[in-house]
Amino acid sequence: MHYIYLLLAIITEITATLALQASAQFTKLGFSAIVVVGYAASFYFMALTLKVMPVGIVYAIWSGVGIALIAGIGSVIFEQKLDLPAFLGITLILSGIVVIQMFSKTATHG
């Protein structure tokens, strides 16, 4: 169940971050409300995940996957193109998450 909570934390964080861009510096009320609710929900679901997994592992997965997805979605929705160094850096972040999940005894696998 903790991976479902982590997935929900990532989805709500991505939603909030996309709304943050769309809020035009909090000048659009609807998007601004999504930012607040989205981040609150994200931290709630992350807190539920922390009942089972260590904070460092949870944060690495949450932030790393969020970074990669926001960069990809941002390039499509907001036309924010990634150059080669950005793409390589994001690839390294995701590689780190794979290493943690496959080889770390700190991460839970149940």
C-alpha cells in the first residue's frame, strides 16, 4: 500500500507544480487553489509512505520522479525544451532511483 501512497504523492505534487506554472505567479485563483490543495495532498500521502519507508528513500523517489515527469510534461505543455545536459542530468537522477530500488536494503520491497 505504501507504494500506492507514494504514487499518489508524486501525482499530486506534479499536478500542483504544473498548476504553479499555470497560476501566473498566483494571479489566477483556480490554478492557485490547485497549487495549495495539491501540495497539501502530496505531503499527506508522503507522510503515509513514511510510516513504512525511510525519509531519504521516499524523498529521493518522490523528488526524482517528480523532476523527470515535470520536465517531460513541461516540455510538451509549456514548450520548455530540454537541452542535452538537462536530459542527461535527469537520466542520471532516474538511474539513481533504479539503483536504490534494485539494490538498496534500505528501500522496502514489500
